[in-house]
Amino acid sequence: MRSAIRTGAFRGLPPSAPASLHSGIKSVRSAPRRLSVPPPSAFHSKTPDHSEAAAATPKFPEAELTPPPTPQERITIADIKERRARAGRLNAPTAASCNADMFKAPANPKPNDGIATGSAQMTRFAVEHVELVGAPPYADWGVCLTVGSTGALEQALRMLCDGPGRGDTLLTEEFSFSTALETAAPLRVGVVGVGMDGEGLVPERMEEVLARWDVKARGGRAKPRVLYTVPSGQNPTGATQSVERRRAIYEVARRHDVFILEDEPYYYLQMQEPGTEAPKSVEAFLEGLIPTYLSMDVDGRVMRMDSFSKVVVPGSRMGWITASEQIVERFVRHAEVANQGPSGFSQVILHKLLDEQWGHEGYFRWLMNLRMEYTKRRDVMSAACDEFLPREVVSWKPPQAGMFQWLKVNYELHPRAASKSIMEIEEEIYNSCIAKGVLVARGSWFRAEQDVPPSGLYLRATFAAATPENMREAIRRLGEAIRESYQL
């Protein structure tokens, strides 16, 4: 694989980038090992159809989980500044897209569309950010700017999955980001939901799905090779996977050669428990974040998707992916014939703000403040739920990250449960909310497998934008709608 595919420039930079830029992002620590094993089959070759499951009940391995990779020496913001100072000013007379003055009007203006990887300056910022938060435990990784996480997901599915003919299937949580489900549909990629609990996707349920996979029973669809997951503040359930849960899921992926698409738009919106003091320093903030799949990826089987939309500029249509150089190189090839990379205007705005104005420390302090703001919003909604929702039929758990509150409504206690379906009761409550001027999302919209009967009745509320007063009033009206439906 490595001899057959040209790897990208160091850490995802375009080959045309100047030598000073490449040296400017070279790690100050001793480089970690390069990947010594070939990437999983999910992203470089087609595999034959899997045979039917040999046993009705999966046999879970008794071996202990592979220990996490040895922690590398943490890169600090001071290290980044020192490295940049040694590298000097960017200078690329032959590559306008890599020029330090690329965001200034040239003396002889000539139209330039840029490159699919994104500008060298924003690429460097993304690389440094990944190093500060938690880089992969191998040396040959890279980044590529994207048009946001949804665009990155669509591109990744085209790259990793086959639709017509082979019939690939995507694993995800049983309740998943509805846009992700709609993204897979036109590509004719099947979706299978994996059982969840309070921490999100359950590794034992994932093992069960994979171990019992029967090609014939599944209509000829091959055993899944790709997992799409939102580990922190999952949309719609708000669930957050603990580090132990992530390691267990990663081990299942290793056993079954599954590639992981780690979508983390809410990663920095991890909230402290009520009554817990928020971290004061950037170092304490970073230490308190749950380790990512990317940071524990010893195989090169993880592609992480980050976005600026949820934490800086909504609608900027800009983010980045981080993965092995081989994956990044293929991703770039797809971008070159599709979206061709993020908007130049978005790159200018974010470069000026994040890199020139704030710097890494300023950006982290912005994220720390944003986390505190969302924690306050979460607490307002949680208090409103305690005050206004009928606990005899509604249950919930305050989320540990993100911007969504997931509500479970006990449909079995509905006075017309014997004559009405879950979907009909859900629609009744939803329409009542609309009539009262409240918009909540129906849980059925997020079901990974729409052809499977719903397991329960759920609603999703968000505390992202409304004022505290409006949130309280909305939950009060939601409580009224539920009480009217249940005749309480």
C-alpha cells in the first residue's frame, strides 16, 4: 500500500508548500513510530463476501483490552511558538496558495482557486491544534481542511463504502445524526444501528452485530467495515462515551477490522458536573478532556472529523479531518474532483481570527468560555425539566457534553397505548407542541433503521440558542402537551 500510493507531504501539507513551512511544523519531540502494519481493508481493497455466522451466540474474547499507547510528551503552546520562530517567515514565491501574504491583494492579481488541502497557514494551525490536544501515536499522520463535517462524512463514505453491487453497510448508534443517515441514503449505503445506553454505543452490542452477521439474512449486504460515531455529546441523545468505553469499542473495531469515522463537533463542549469548579488554565482544560479515538489509534483505522461550525462560526462550512497520510491522500483526491476544499473567504476569516488574532492559547480560552456558557444553559434546561415535566411518564439525564437534552416518554403508560402506536402518540405530542409554539425534535427522526419498529418514544430538545427565559417557557409548554396527551 505504501509503495503503491503516493503519500502526502509532511502532516498533510501540499507538496508545493515551502520547505520553511514543512520545517515549521516538525515535531519538537522525538517522532513517534511510523505505522508498521498495513491499513485495514476497509479503506484500500475490497474483501470477499463474509460467510454466515457460525454460531447463534457470539463468543466474546476473554483477553484483556490492549493497553493504551504509551503517552507521548505533550506539546505545549510555548513549543509551538518556539518552532514557528525557528522556521521563520513563510516564503513561497512559486506557490501563491502557500505565500505568507496570500490574504493580501497581489501587485498583479491573478485568479487562483487554491488547493484542495486548504491554505498552508490554516493547515499548519490545524496540525498544531491536533498536536496540542492529542495526536495519533504514530508519525505518518496528516490533516486536510474540509467543507465541514457533513461534507467530510459524505466524502468519506464515497471513499470507504460501496453502494450498488457490493451493498456495504455503515455501523452507527441506534439513534444517530439524522443528516448522516440522509447522507448515506443516496450513496445506497445501508445503515445498521447498534444498541446504546447512558454512555452511548455499547461495545457488547457492536460485537454481537458483527459476530452474528449473516450475509443472506441481511439481503446480501456485506459485513460492515465502517463505524460512524459521535462520541461526545452525541446527537441526538447527548450521550458521552467514557475513555474506557472508547477503548472497548476500539478493540471491537480491531477484532473485526472496522474503520472508525470519529465525528467530534461537540468535543470541546464537555461539561463539568454540577457544583464542580471549571478549570482555570488551558493545561487543566486540556487534561480534563476525554481522550479521543485518534489519540489511541495504534492501527491507523481512525479518521477524526473536526468542525468550526459549532464552536466558532456557524455556517462557516469549514473544518478538517485527521488520519493516516494514506487516508488523507485519498481524501484529497476525492476533494479535488468534488468540493475542491473550503471557501477562501472562510479560510481568510478563520485564519485572521484564530491564528493572527487569538493564537492557540486564545482559541483554547474561547473554548473554555464556550464550555462554561453551555454548562449554564444545560443547567437551566435541566432545572426546567425538573420543574415542569411529569416525572411519572418522562425520564431524562442531563448531558455531559454537547447541546441536546434527550427525553424518554413511557408510551406504555399512555391511556390509549393499546389502540395507538408509538409513532401515533409521538406525533400527537409533537403536533400539540407545535400548536403551543414549541418545536421539539421527534426521536423517530434519528432512528438508524427506519424499517425496524421503534423501541420507545423519545423527544430531543436543544439548549443551543434560546434565552434562559424562553427555554423555561418552552419546557413548561412541552410539559403541558405531554400531560394533555396522557390525561394527567
